[in-house]
Amino acid sequence: MKPAFEKLFGFDSKVNSVRTEILAGITTFLTMAYILAVNPGIFSALPGMPAGSVFTATALAAIIGTLVMALYAKKPFALAPGMGLNAFFVYTVCLGMGYTWQFALTAVLLEGILFIILTVTKVRSWLLNAIPGTLKKAIGAGIGLFIAFIGMQNAGIIVNNDATLVGIGKITEGTALLGMIGLFITAGLVMAKVRGGILWGILITSVIGLFIKDPATGEAITKLGGFISVPDGVEPIFCKFEWNHVLSLDMLVVVFTFLFIDMFDTMGTIIGVHQGAGLIPDDGPRDNVPGMEQMFLADSIGTVAGACLGTSTTTTYVESASGVGEGGRTGLTAFSTAVCFALALFFSPIFLAIPGAATAPALIIVGVMMMPSIKRIHWDDYCKAIPAFLTIIMMPLAYSISDGILIGVISYVLCHAVAGRFKDISITMWILAALFICKYIFI
């Protein structure tokens, strides 16, 4: 068994535990399973894309991408159609620009193919290695804040406020109350060093949700609507591409936008989760993320597979940090997540019964786990501190990992240029900063 695990997942029985890896994979799945419910809901705005078919396509895309990550990259990251990218697909490309969903799927396919080319030619690794160590440390902390913010939103602890953009929810009732209860339960389990504490926190909070009602509906927050379901087929949306506008300017803009967001979201997730888990040396060569090409290729293949199946760009999920926080370190974690997605195809009522308020505490605790990298930033050097701070703060406020990275790179170049420290700016950073500025001006 040992040689098989080592060959398949990069598993080392002297360092890794099968139980820990499997629990980590389940934890990752539970924190990102919401995509199975959210993605079909978003695509339901488009005629001709049945919610059931989109559900199946979402699960299959996640399975394929995550299996490639597990077996080829041998990393504990999970993939699925990305949030934000699905909204851009539906609300901007289709409903805003007036194109068909077939046009948008074609753009996703082309983006995935370009991703594969950029990965094979090592352009993506070159871009990742060009990012200075200061920004890499900031990315980890920024993602920590970002996923904690997502968790608080999912639970209703933080809500929309027209006067101040955001505000605190009513934490004495409903989902916010459940989220707060779950947070302290999960925190207690983690502080007590209970094995699988984050996963147990999710499960216990879900059970408590059976006894807490949502004031808006009067129903229990955790609702179990059955056990077994038969997945719908993907025939209505499978390989439905449209090549009429493939050479148009709009297609170029759409493909580039998909490419840009996916590239830097994935890059940020890989750097941030590695930093948070202490898998990247504090001081070392820039080429210090092992298996970059393999991880990028898994992302690329997932995107191509997702386009063929009929869903938006498949990307590496930042919620993978929850599994890494549980001790997941090898491809066995990702494999366990893929198995959960496969089971969800037939047991979706059970998995979808877990409310966002139950997974929110896991995201908040993982956010805490990702903050230590912030202490390794040289805060007394403003040329480094200002770009690092902007990288960190922009991720939750702009609700975008990629925007945090872009603003961080631009500010890093500008701060060092103004200070006359040109020797600290590589040619690659100059080029990236110029491209990112053009992105904000023209796209």
C-alpha cells in the first residue's frame, strides 16, 4: 500500500497520515460544496441551461480537475467552477453583452487551451517567480482575510449596509447566531488540538442548525430534503460551442478577461495556501513553490473539461486552505475531495443540507491560520510595507484575489521607482505593472 500511495499521491507514511489526509479532503469539500447549489442558480438565468444539467456539469468538472491535481500534481488543492468567473459568464458576457451561452463556453474553452500553452511553455511559472517575496507573504495574509470575510458573509455575520457598504448582522438569531455558535465550537476544538477539529466543527454546527430557525422563513436553517438523487444528464449543454465570432474583438476581450482572472486567482491561491501552511521557505529562491507547472496544468485541464461539459472556468479553490489547515499535504487530500464530489452526484440532498453558516466557522479559523506570514513582512521599510498592505487589504475589499495581486504589483513598482530603488525592480515587474495598468484602463 505504501508504494502505491507514494506513486499515486506523493504520500509518505513517515510524514503523512491517511486519516488526516482523508479528513482534510472532506473538510475542503464541505467548505466549497456550496458551488453545487450556487452555480446552477446563477446559470438558471440563461434559457437553455437546465439547472440539473449545470449541477451535474459542475460536479463533473470539479471531479476531473481535482483528480488531475491529486494524481498528477499530487497536491492537496481542489478545483471547481469559480465564483466570480461564473457571474462574469452569465451577467456580463451573456446578459450584458448580449451573446449566447454557447459563445461564452467557446471563450472558456479557448482560455483553457491558452492556459495549457502558457503552462507547458512555463510562462505561468515565470510570472509566479517574478513576484517579490514581500508580496508573496502579503498574498497569504490577504487570502486569509478574504476567506474569513467570505465565511462571515455566508453566515450573515457581516451583511450589506447601504450607508457603510458592510455592517454587522443580527448575531442573536438565525444564521448569524448559528455561525457564532459554530465559530466558538470550532475554535474550542482547534485550541484543544482535536484531530479533525475543523471538520467536526462543521458537522456539529450543521446538527445544531436543525434546532435554530431562520427568522425570514420560520424554517430550520439545516434542512434535510432527502438522501439519494439521480443526477441529470449534461446532453443539453455538452460541447455546445459557437465559432461564428471566434475572431471578433469581443471574443478576444472575453477570453483575455477569463484568462487574467483565473491566472492570478490560481496563482494567489497556490502562493497563499503554501505560505499559510509553512510550505514555502521564508528566505529562499523565488522559484520556491514545488510542482507549479503540474498545479497550473491541472487548473488548465479542469477549465477545458468544464467548458466541454457546459460550465464556466474551473479554477483552484481558495477553500482548499481549510483542508490544508486540517493537515492535508498530499494528493490524497484532493482525491478525497474528488470522491466527495462524486458521491454528491447521488447524495446531493445530504451534502447540500449543510448550510453556509456551518462552513463559515471553518473559513474564519483558516483565515487565522493564514495570518502568520504577515509578521515576516518588513513593515519598517515603506517601499515594501505599502505594496504589501495594499495587497492584503484589497483582496477582501475588492472581493478579488487577482485584484489584490495586481494592485500590489503596480504599487510595488511605483513605490520603488519613486524612492529611486530601481535595482529592486526586475524587468518582469516593470512589464507586469504596465500590463496591469492597461488592464484597468481598457478592460
